Amino acid sequence: MAKLERGYEPASQELPRLVLEKRRQIEFAEEGSDDLRYLDYRAANANVGGPTCKHILLRKDPGKIEVLEEFLHGTQYRCRVIDRLGFDGAEVHVKEFMIRHQRLMRLSVEDVEILYRLLKGG
Amino acid sequence: MGGSCTIQVEDIFHFKDGRTVFVGSVENGPKFFKRGRYGVWLDGEWRGSIDLEGEMLNGGSKVGRSGPLRSVSTTDKFRLDRESIANRSLVLKPTPPSEARRSHVHRHLIGLKSPPPEYVADPMTLGPVLPEGWDGDAWENVGRSGGSFLRAWNKATGRVAYGDANSYEEARRLLLLKVSSGGDTAILDPPISK
């Protein structure tokens, strides 16, 4: 499995609750489950899917940027950004959005650096 | 949805919430798979249809690292797992049910060679335009090795012709060459006694 670039700041307990209030579903991948095997297989921290990109799958100890990114993918779907930019384009778009709005989202310097590194690919 | 592009499934995941996720490679696919109905083909045999919810996005992965692999999910019941598709070809293809049925029913015709088992009916064509009296169909290998299998028959004369090649163009050329030379005699086994 490729080494994961995890978020620096852990998600607060409040954050998933706020995401749920925005009509998203959240599942946590448990040890030994296919959910976790999938995340490992795709070398991903988290995942979003479902017919309208509202089913969020997280690892047990999600980072703040991981939760926010999955939430924003749902917004991208609703605004037809994913339709327009496609799979890879949406990944770039969401990270650039988060970097641009880092103060609004109160992201730490370390998390912004991680987003830059993820953007560079690799 | 994905037009005529196919997903060559490499692994299957059964999520806790009941969804089944397919991860596979896609060539010349759409930017993003939306929800739609897909046919399931296992080793070239049509196994039914499922409704795909759409594509899944993987967070926290580096941009451009996804490669050719894509993930789609369904809430339909799907019994196969990773062990049962090991060393087998599982393909998801946006095929209307009527076409899937057509390939399922008419794969084997009396007096004609059947297409190889891994080949599926080509939903885009029935083969080239043929001379008066001839009829035909077209089959394609949607796996990685590719290939096209065309066959034609003339019921009035009892003659048959085939074109089997790596590309549709070559198979078409071979078929038309055979048809123009009159074709071969259809072999009925056992022969029909008069």
C-alpha cells in the first residue's frame, strides 16, 4: 500500500456532526471490513460516493481536511463542477478551493502544506 | 452515462452499508460516471443488469495518482466477490437489456460457428452491409486482448462466411472476401436427412 498523506489536524468531534446536519451520511471504516480494504486498495484517506456524492466513508481517525474535502465533493456534485471537470479535475478543484479559503475554514499551516503536496501529485 | 465504454473490473468490495463497489480500469471513459444501468458480463457471458449509483471520489489521495482505475458502486444485490472473479473477466458495460438478451439468445445458431465464449454482441453494429440474401451479426471481445468476430449466412443457398481478426476492419475485410467468393457450406450436425 502506498504511504498515505494524512491530515495534520484531527477532525473535532463536532465536525462530523455538522456534516451530518448538511444531509450527508458518514460511515467509519472498521478494522477487517471491506470498507477499510477499499481505502487501502485505493490508497485513500476517505471516500465519497452514492448517487449524489453524499455517502462519506472515513478512516477511524479522520483529519479535518479529509472530512472537509469529502463534504465539498458533495457540493461540487450539486454545483455540477464534477460534471464539468471530471474525476481528476474535481480533485484539483477542491484542493485549490480549500487552499484559497484556508482562513475561512481555519486550516492550519501544516494542513495547507499537505494540500499543496497532494496537489503536486506524485 | 459512460457511452459505450466498458469497465474491466479488478476487485469487488462489499461495504457495510450494503453497497457493492467495483474497482476497474477504463479506457477512453467519461470524465465522471453518473448513475445508470449496466450489463454484467463474466467471461463473456451476460449475467444480468445492475443499476450503478455513479462514481466514487477518493479523498486525500494525491492528484493524478488514481491512474486508470475508477470506482463505481451499486446498491443492487451482487453475489460475486473477489475470490469468485479471480482469473476471470468481469466487465460492466452500458448495454440495454434488449441487446443483452439478443446476444444471450442468438449466440448459437444451427449450422453456424458460435463466437468465442469471451465475445459479446457488438451493440453498435450487425456487421457490414451484405449482398442480397445474406444476413449476419457481429461480436466483439471487450477484454484487454480485443478482437472482432463477424459471421454471415445465406439461408437460400445454405452458405456461411466468417471474419475473425484482432480489429473490426480486418474481420470485415475477411468476411466480405469470403461472401464474395460464395462462402462455405453450412455444416449441420447431425445432417438433415431428406
